[in-house]
Amino acid sequence: MLDRSQAPIAFPIEKIKFPSAEKFILDNGLLVSCVSLGEQPVFKFELCTPAGGIHTDQAGLASLVAQVMKRGTKTHSAQFLNQTFDYYGAFWEIQATLDQASFTVYGLCKHFEKLMPYVVEMIQEALFSEDEFNKELEIEIQKNKLNWEKTAYSASQLFRKHLFGSDPYGRSATPEGLANLEIQALTNFYQATWVQKMPTIFISGKISEKEIKVLNQQFGRIAFEQKNNSISQKPIYQQAIQRREIKENALQSSIRVGQEGINRSNPDYFGFSMLNTILGGFFGSRLQKNIREEKGFTYGISSSLAPMHRGGYWVVGTDVKNENVKETLSEINKEVRIIQEELVGEEELNLVKNYLMGSFTGELTQAFDIAEKVKIIEMEGLSEDYYDLFQSKIIEISPKEIRDLANQYLDPSQFTQIVVGGH
């Protein structure tokens, strides 16, 4: 009989080979990265294109274009498109981030051929009618107003603004800015990006030659401009600033503290990931133990890396009662100083190594998760063995390396500090 009073023997997680994607080039030069895995006849299709916020000088425009694209084409209404995708049991989404935009579809492989023509239609023939534009604009303005009333949203947006300044990474949509957007600006952006720029397609699931053939028939005939992989120079980071914005009647305050970081192309990114995990990157992190468990100031606190194509940042985020703001900020700085001065113990280091390796290997069991990592490699111009190198670094990193990275990349005197909440 199994003795449940004894914990099972634990073994270190070993490095595993990151599965490579099969690549296809369509007739027009469009790259398709394919991860075929699993027994269920399902697919995930994702088309990524350079139509994110950094490709326009108007905050909120890229996201609004993505929303209006859903509101009908020259041939079909929004109602028809939604009903069609629903009929075939498919989920679809168009969205824009700062760096890029994407069109994603989840569905059954047997319906893949029927769905792709509608995707092409929205990418090439979206109809930006005045009525639909005004409806979507009103929705976006109301959503934006509500978001700015939330302390967490305001703190995050202000943090980026004061870190990046006038750089596109520092821009945020506001109700006033959205209200000034004109339909012609959306049409021009759509034509210059979605319609013309060469995208990249990532497809995963139980994929066969049939799906690739459909992609070539539907997308391989489009005369996209040739892809430009160049990434412009890194943003100019601003001087550190401390700002507190008062929202009357707010019972708590949202804190964002951090500074310039690095992106995945930096060879120190792997080590920085380990450093970040120890500080605040998982539930057993130092910030959680100190500020949540010992002090009881918050339900949760975390630190995170935000890698982007042209740069990145590191930030700590939490929500606390207004009266605990000062001490929380002090404890965050204290934890940073400790990791800069003292070597991480072997037990803690091994725990975090196993956590990261376990999380990573757990994400390699499904085609959709693997494809997400393949997308990162392709869109950020990383080496094919990127995730093999990641595993090696996590396994091999030493306490001294972590301390050195903390001193190299973290400086509390240069932290931008944003607090939004009550008095």
C-alpha cells in the first residue's frame, strides 16, 4: 500500500530539446511556421503583421483599426461573419499590441478551408463605414474612460509614459485623443499595414498538407510588400521620476516601480529571468513572502520583465491600502538591495530552477503553446536554439551571477515610481 506520509522522491528536471517548427514558403514569399502535434483535429491559426501601435503616431489608432475590421467587409456584414464563425464552432480575434497586430482563429480542422476565405476578406477588404466607425469609436471611448478610473490601469499607463516619454512605447490612448481620430486615418493605416505589409503565419494543431495547401491558395496569391525585418533603434529612456496621483474615494493604491530593462535579444535575458523570478516572478518569491505573507499588505505582488521588440522594462506591481504605500515601497527597495548584496542560497536557487524548468517543460506538451514560443523566435529575430540556450542557462546559473546581474541591471535610485490611489 502506498505510504502517503512520505513524499515521493523528487528528481531534477532535465533539459529537453525544444521542438522545431516546420517552415513553408507560400508562392508570394509569405512564411508559414507549422507545429503539427496532438491527436485532436483542431487548429490554431495566427497571422502576425506590423500593424501595432509603434507604426502610427496616434495612440489608440492601431487598436481601433483592429476592432473596426470586425465590423464587416465589402461583401459581408459583421453579423454574417460572426454567425458564420459561430456556425463552424470557431473562435476568432483581431487585436493590436504595441509591436504588432494579429488575427487569430481557433477551430476544427475540417472547417479550416471554409474559414480562411473570410480571414483573407477581412485582411484585404474590410469596410470602414462611417456608421460602424462611429459605433466602435463610442464603445472604445467609454471603455477607455472606465479603464482610466481604475487605479491599476492608470498606474501601468503612467509608468510607461514616464519611462519612455514621447517614444511610441510611452503613448497611451485617452478619451480625448480617441475622440479626435478620423475614419480616414484608420483607412490609411489599414491600407498601409494590414493590406500591404508582408505578415507571418503561425499554424498549430493536427496540421496536414491540406491546411498548408489552403493557406497557399488563400494567402499565397496576395501581392504583399516584401517583409522588412529591421527593428529601429532602442527607445530613449527618461530620467527616474516619483509621482503620486490622487483618486478621491479610492480605498487602495496601485503601485508600479521599475526601470529600463532588456529584451530577449540580450544574452543576459535568461539570467535576468531567473533574478526576476526569485524577486517576484512566482508565488513563492521574496516579494510575496515579505509583503503578502509577513506584512499582510496585499493579496498579491509580482515583478515582471516586459520584453518588446525595441527594448523592454522591469516593473514591480501591487495594490495596497493607502496607509501602507510608504512601507511597501521601502520593502521593495529593501528586497532589491538584499539580492544585490547577498548570494542566493542553494536551496532557494534550486527551487526556482525547478520551478522555471517545470513551467517550461509543461508548456511543451501542446502544439498551441509550442507555436507561441516559435512565434517569439520568429518575430523577434532570435536564434533557432533560443529555448535550448534558455534551459542551459537556467540549469547552470550560479548565485554570484545572479548577484552580479542585480547590480548591473537594478538600481533603486533610478526606479520610476508611480502610485495611483487615495490619500
